[in-house]
Amino acid sequence: MDVVKMSNRSSKYECLLFDMDDTLYPRSCGINLACRKKIEEFMLKYLHIDENEVPQMCLDLYMEYGTTMAGLKALGYEFDNDEFHAYVHATLPYEALKPDPILRNLLLSMPQRKIIFTNADKAHAAQVLQRLDLEDCFEGVICFETLNNNNNPSLESKCKGNGNGTILCKPSIEATQAAIKIADTHPNKTIFFDDSVRNIESGKAAGLHTVIFGTSELIPEADHALGSIHNIKEALPELWEGEEVDDDDQPEQVMEAPVVETMVLA
Ligand SMILES: [Mg+2]
């Protein structure tokens, strides 16, 4: 897919890679917890894993492989990726996600290219972005299907796990490098935002500038720490450097910023 690049007067950063879940909205929304419960249910119901082992195994695989799904595949469990995603996301409390006009205006006012980089599948990503009313704030979405699609020849060299049960996902360095390649950006000109320490570590290892969300505690691999994405302008004013938009009359100008329809990058 051709990636539309917007003109940009700020030369320091050209592209912003955003994690989605627990980054664009707070963890307190409950999506994460509900998702984990559904994964545990799937492990019990369809993979027939011992009930007493499921919770710890779910967590251990998440920690070791980036997602529990990736861990299950690595252990040799066989199931359809789409069916797994459909089951896990079918009853999530999406109604907890409300339109976020503050974040919307912030995103639209940033002159850089903005792309979602998530381990989630495209249906979940679309649902979340629609609920937050942020669908048109991003140039594209790099998601599960982008990194794990067998018929994506441009990624063949990067997606070494395709077809043999291995899932490519954050926090693997290969996944991050693949995202950089798909976004067609230079890591040194790109900022990566994520709420996961491991993902941030991987982003830094790939040469990205990094911002960890959901905490005010800086970690060694993060260039900035930000409790809430709503404070991004105070924490990173350099993102708006070179912009002619005045802070005072920003909202009106913001809404007129050129945007393109969000689509899954492949
Ligand atoms: Mg996250």
C-alpha cells in the first residue's frame, strides 16, 4: 500500500508510532482485564488446558512471547488466528471507550505522520479507534495481520515466523524493525509511544526515540515518561516546533488539518 506522507515543517521528527491499547486510552477502562479473562476462557474451553494452570500460564506466555497467543503457538497449540481473535474480542466492554476530542485535537494538530503499531488484530483496532473517534487521525494501522500475513511478499524477509506457528509481535526486535520498514520511516526521525516497558526497550534497541505512557517514572530506555497522553503537548512541545498554528486558536485550525482515512498497512 502506498503510504501518504504529509508535508512537515518540523524536521526533527517525521513519524510517530503509537501503540493503541492502554496508550490511547487508560488501562482503567477495563479492556485489558476483560481481554485476559477471555483468553483464559479460550485456553480452558478450546485448548483444554488445566483450569488451575491457565491463569499463570496465560501471564507467563504473555511475558515471554509478547502475547499469550504467540506463546500458545510457540508451544505447538493449533488454532485459527482469526477465530481466536473473534472469540477474545467478541464481548469486550467497548462501551467503556468514549470519543476523546482532546486527544483527537492533539493528534490532528501534530504535523508528523502518525501510525498505529499494535499487536491487536485489525477488527479490534478498528473498533477501538472508532469508539475513541480517532479513526481519521492516523495514516494507517500496523496490526497483527500486517505482521503475520502469509500473502505479504514485501514482508517475507522480516516475518520469519509465518507459517510455522511463530507469531511476529511486540516486543520482539524483529516486529519493531518490521514496523519501521512498513512505516517507511527512519528510526532516528521517529518517536514510538507505548505503555509497555518491554516494548519501549525493543523500540530503543531498534533506534527509535521512545516515550513510555501510563507512568511518570522514567525508565532507562525511554526518552520521556508520560502519565497520560493528554499531557503530550506539555511534555513534548518540540513536536509542534515550526508549526505556525498559535496555541490560542489551535482547535479550529486543528480540525482542518489534512487527514487520510485510516487503513491497515500491508
Ligand atoms: Mg499497550
